[in-house]
Amino acid sequence: MEGENEFKISREFNAPRELMFEMWTNPEHLNHWWGPAGMNATTKKLELKPGGIFHYFIESPDGFTLYGRFIYKEIIRPEKLVFVVSFSDVNEGISRHPLAPTWPAEMLSTIVFTERNGKTTLDMTAVALNASEEEIKTFVDGFAGMNEGWGGTFSKLMNYLPMISLTDKI
């Protein structure tokens, strides 16, 4: 039952779809809002093409550092991004969640941007990829924490959006 094992979250942003797509694909923007509340992001590499990588790290004020990566599968500007998400090491390799060893090594995420009246709804889904039953259970059990984490990330994005305009995006 994929629906039960699929994480879903949606948010509406007061920004046009093209700008929202840029927020997710331009390192200059990602560095301002990406990651959980209280953590700062740094893009190490971003290759926006199928098979390309977004490799980054996030760091807390006390120095805790965590690497992550996306491998892009599908890019339809400005409406859709599909990518495989993993925790990572400094060399772009896949690593395990540092606090949850049974967390899936890979998750397939899809983001769809839908614009209406100048506002964009972001719909995101994620499923555990190539995961064992134990990893799927850990993933599903983590949905509440994922909602909280994404809530903080989306709040950072909402706070960043008024600082820029569509003409400043590039």
C-alpha cells in the first residue's frame, strides 16, 4: 500500500511558480533557506540536469554538520522536480542517517509547483526507495518528525521570499 508509505506535504507560497522553482534550483537562494530551522546550508555542488547532483551540508550553531544530496531524475521547469534524496558524506557518497540507522538510505521525492493567482502551491511526496520492511517502518514512523522538519524549512523559505523579487533571481 504505497499511499500509506508515502509522505505528503503541501504549502502555499506567496510567489509565482517560476520564482519557487528558482528557490529550489539556484544555490544562491538555497543557501538562504534550505534545511531545518536553526541550521544554515551551504551548497557544495549543484548540477541541474537528469543524473546531476545537489550536494550540500547543513550546520547548526553548535557545529553539528550533516551532508545530504539529491540525484535529479526529472526536471520540468517550472513545474516539477523528481530526485533521489540521501544523507551523504563529504565526498558525495551515500551515508546512513546519523541518528537513525534503520532510516532508508534513499528516498524518491517529487515536488510539483502549481500556480494560481500569483501564488504557488508546492506539493511534495516521498517514498522509501529500495528499502527493507524495517526501513519502511522507520520511514513511516518518522512522518510526524518530517512534518515538523519541513514546517521549519518552509518557514525559512517563506521568510526569505519577501527579500527577493523575480527579477533578482539570476
